[in-house]
Amino acid sequence: MKRIATWAFYGVGALAIGYLALYAYAVFTGRDLQPGDPIHIFRKPDAPSYSERDPVVLTSLRA
């Protein structure tokens, strides 16, 4: 049982080191964000717009 706990401890430590390495890679290779820079959100051009009101749906909900 002690051997399993030791290997579990090593596994968790290896995962933590891997996560920190990926975080460091993302920090040092990512682009810098400046205040006022626009946020680019990519979406499909033919995607429906849910922010517009559809008069057909509004009238059908009143009934």
C-alpha cells in the first residue's frame, strides 16, 4: 500500500510540473494584451444572431 501511495504522489507531482511547464510556455509565447485592444471573436458568418428580436416568435408566445 505504501508503494502505491508513493507512485500516486510521484504521479501527482509529475502532473503538476507538466501543468506549470505548459503555463510557462503559454505565458512566454503568447501575445501581450494591452488595454483597449479589441477582442477578436471568430464565429461562422452564417450563424444565427440571437440578439435580434424575431417578431414571429414574439407573437406566437402571446397566444
